[in-house]
Amino acid sequence: MLSRIADSLFWTNRYMERSEGLLRVLHTNYILSLDKGPYGVHSWRPVLEIFSFAGEETITAIEQQPDAVLHHLLFDSTNNNSLQVIINRARENARGIQDNITKEVWEQANQIYHLVNNAAEKRIAPNQTISLLDELIKNIVLFTGVVDTTMPRGMGWAFMNIGRYIERCLITIEVANKNLQQINYNLAEQKDILFWRNLLLSLSGYELHLKNYRNTDSSINVIDQLVFNKDFPRSLQYGFARINKYLADIIEENNPPEKELIIREFGRLNSFIQFADIDLINELTLQHFLEKVRLDLLNFSKHLGQIFFSYS
């Protein structure tokens, strides 16, 4: 497979995963912004810091204005991480590799592109915000389903999934960081489940949490779910296990000179996650643990691109 094709497959899925993460966080925060209680959303600053490259002046100016925040994160072409920009990039990548994806995958990518760009031409009415976010999320999820049910299980499939799970793990870390900053990463500070509702809903893990965690130590339970729960599809252990599988599939069909280097690099990172526990997190401190995983994953992604996509 040409490096250009592998690169586009990787980034098509990565951009789509980022779009879904952005939309879920926006949907959750918009609904909770209507809650005037202590656990409602009273500032959009954390969301802006995750999904925008805006400077401090811009964030300060709009963080209390939901409509302005939604426009900036959904349709502002000057924000390189807005939904419109991300979807345009995903569609452009997909357009260049139509011979390597199924017709259904291309059609769904094109459908999302037109949906987002048509919506960008209109001003969102306050009573239409939730329905628009619901429709966008539904179409992104449909893209994932179309990829899963129509793409052949070859090398292209493996590159697409590595992109998806790298992005998913990074989003889990970034969203968790913003919530944990509120308690200064101190898990000994007892917070009930309502405090963690924003984080869990943003990662589609609230229902799973209520069904599977019965004791009252919500802070430890949340970290267990986000890092160690192998049944939670947005946990770090789950995501790293999937990256490990698809990396092995790619290595099996290729024999790059740097094969041993990339295997060892990800092997160390995967082992760090697979054999970690709460004691290790406490020893390193939660903040340093998450930052180490984030930086190591970004470095792995960079080296993956250098080996397989001919990045300099």
C-alpha cells in the first residue's frame, strides 16, 4: 500500500473520531448548561481549551455565551479544530482514496460534509440546537457503522482503526483532564456521581457506570472506568488493546526497517497501561500519569507516521 493511501485512511478515521468526540462534549455541555444547579455548566472555557486554538482574549470574550461558543466550535473556519474544518479534511482525505474505501463509506463521508456545510450557512436557532447536534452525532455514528460493516479486513482497515483509537484515547485523556483539574487531581476529595456526570456523559459512559459501579467512592470508580475497564470502549486499556492488535496486523503484512523500533515503543506504552493500577497512579500522581500517557501516545503517532506515511 502506498504511504499516501495509508496516511489518508488513518486521518479520515481520526478526523471522524475527533468530530464525534467534539459533538458529544458539546451535546453534554449544552444540556447541562440549562441546569442552574451546582453541577450545571457555568462556563464553556474547558471545552474551548480542548477543541479550539483560540487565544485567552477570545476565550474570555465568549466563554459565557453558548451561541458564540457553538458557532466557534462548529462552523468557524478560522478555528482549525472546528467541526466544519475537521469534516472538510476528512472528506478531502476520503475523496483522494475512493478506490481504497467502499462506495458506502465515501457516500456517508460526503453526506456528513454536505450536512455540516449546509448547517453552517444557517444561524442555529436556540430551539434547534439539540436537534442539530443529535443529527450530526447520528450521522457520525452511522459513518463508523458503515466503515465497520462494509470495509474489507485488510491493511486499510487496520490503518483506519489505529487512527480511530489513537484519537479516542487522546480525547478521553483531554476530557478527563479538564474535569480532574476542578479537584486538583485529588481523588481523596469525595465527589458524588453528579459531579462526574459531565465527564461520563461526554464519553458515553454514564449508563455503564451506574450499572457496574455500586460502591460510593465515585472518584476512584471513575478513574477505574476511564483507565482500566476493558469493557468500556473509551477506556485507555480498551483503546490500547485495539491499537496493539491493528499494529500487529500492519507489521505482519509489512517489513519496514524500523519494525522492531515501533514494536518496542508501543510495547512499552501498552505494558505501562495494561499493568498499571491505582497504586501506580498514586505513586506517580494522577496528573503525571495522564500526561505521560498522552505524550507517549503522541510520540508513537508521530513515529508511526514517519515509518509508514513517509513523514519527515
